[in-house]
Amino acid sequence: MDLPPATQTILHRLHSAGHEAYAVGGCVRDALRGGTPHDWDICTSASPAEIHRCFPDLRTVDTGAAHGTVTVILEGAPYEVTTFRRDGHYADHRRPDEVQFVRSLEEDLARRDFTINAMAVGSDGVIRDFHGGQTDLAQGIIRCVGNPVARFQEDALRILRALRFAAVLDFTLEPATAQAACEQKALLQFVSAERIYAELNRLLVGPGAARVLRDYTEIIGVVLPEILPCVGFQQHNPCHYEDVWSHTLTAFAQSQPDRLVRWALLLHDLGKPETFTMDENGIGHFKEHPIHSRQLAEDIFQRLHADRDTRTRVCRLVLYHDAWPPGTPAGILRWQREFGLDDLRRLAEVRRCDGPPTPTTPKWPRCGPLPPGLPRR
């Protein structure tokens, strides 16, 4: 494997001082897949103090000295250089209480989360792979390093990371890893709302996202419990042959990988279970479910500490996912002024994925007035 010149420079500096050094983790994974890594992380046998001494002419910052990480600034770009280590006990199921610096690359790689992230490459371009990461990468498998239960108990965020990698890479979890993730899902309570939100944002735009949401609904339900009443909830309506959750995933699977669209489709029918009524003919109805869905979406984004822009725009899409813009040029322009062109296109995408008009659904030309109370951008 060829390494970028700046990465080679850092490795050579460490080698020249008598230390082992390798590029490690996600950068190796992405390079092996033919991609361009965003960051090149380095692991080394050098201690943090020794790392500083290897770069007297460069700016170095202790970004995690307790855990052995020093950031080296080279040509304006940051490179994290971390001492080989062994992690201690994880009392909070997120971070080790203490770490022990070691001199062995193999020991360092054994503490990592997944085999595809536990590979290293030296300046010679040779891959160091002690856990079958290259095989799992070729076969599209997410597998924990060592005992999956132990890996997830150490850091509960790894449960969501496993799902995110499966969605983004369109991989599958190997059986033992999948079973452990389901068994340990309650540990997600120890993960901060901000980290959950960040992982979900990345998961939802992955090519395998719909499959992951379907296969691991019970895990997603821990961080988004609002989806659980939708699972198996029959709609008793000739226009909806699937239960609410299955319909949500069918709509989601048809969408383009736009983050706001996918959030809107994931949340658009959350209000259906609480608004369900059945008429004298046994037909189910969900009057004003978009209003209830919007409120549930607001609650979710507030709990996850989501940014205001995402919250406002997604909740607007959820609220008007059943509204039909007018079919006249003047009417479309009026809606465009309220939504903005990009979000009006997103609303059209949500409508497309949610299903074509049914005989009881108003067509665009029959729905001219702008809905009252439309939230401003």
C-alpha cells in the first residue's frame, strides 16, 4: 500500500529515533477499499514525551496525553500519533479508567473494536493484520476483535458504530457480533445524546441503512423508542397493506441518500398509532397524524441535542408530508418562498417515497391554498 508523503514523513521521523510506527485503523480500511482516507492516524512504540522530541521543528499538541495521543501539525494538517497501549477497566462503558503503554503493535491492535479497523501498515507498505481484517473487508463483514460481548461492554458506542459501519459500507454483522449487539443494547443508555445523534446522522445516509434499520429495529428502538409503537401496527386501510414500521422502511429504502429526507421519512408516520381510529366499515384512519408525528420528531431532536437547522427543516417536512402543493406556477412559487427551493424538492422526494396518490388523495391542481401556519424558514 502506498502512503501519502506527509504520513511517510511522520513514520520516518519516528523510525529514525528508533521507534516502531504504523498508519492504523480506518485509514488503512478505507485505502484498502480504494477510497481516499480523510485522516491518517499513527500508532507507535514511542511514549508521548518521545513523540514530542521526534518533532522539534513542528507544532505538537497533547490532545489526549493520558491515553497516549499527541497531535502533530504537518503542512497545516493534523496527524494523531498514539502510543501502543492496553486499555484497563471501563467503569462507565465508554472510556477506559486507565491505559497501560506497551511496546507491541499486536497488543495495541487487540484492543480495537472491529477487525476491519484493527489493521496497520508501515512505511514499507506491508499490512499488519492479526485478526483477519482483510478477509472480513473482502467479504463485507463487521466482526468484533476478540469477544464481542466484552468489546460492547467496554464501550457501548461500539454497538451503534457496528450498525453505522454496516449501513455506510453496506456490510453485514457476523452472527456472534450481531447477537452480542442485541444482547447488550441496554448499554446504549451510557452513550451521550450528542454521540448517538452523530452516529445516526451517518448511519441514515448509508446505502445499507434501510436493511440495518429493519434487521436491528430493537437496537434502534433503544435510542429512538418512539419507533417501537409503529412496529407491527396494522393500518387496516386498503391504501396501506403494510404495518406502520414496514411502510416507513419501504418508503425510506426508496429515497435518495439525503440526510434531511431520510430523517423525515424515518419520522413521518410516528404519530399514526396514537391517532388511529376505525370507522363502521372497518377502515383505519389517522386524522392529523402529521401534527402528532411532528411533535414526536421535535421531542426526539430535542433529546438528541440536534442542531436547530436540522430540527426545523425535518419537522417541517414531517408536518407537511401529506400536503400537496398547488399545480399552478404561482402556487409553486408561493410554496417555494416558504420552504426554499431545496426543501421544496425534498418535500417532493418525501411524497414520492411515501407512495403515489391514491383515489382518495387530492392531486396537486385540486390543492391550491398554502396550508395555514406553515413554519417559516
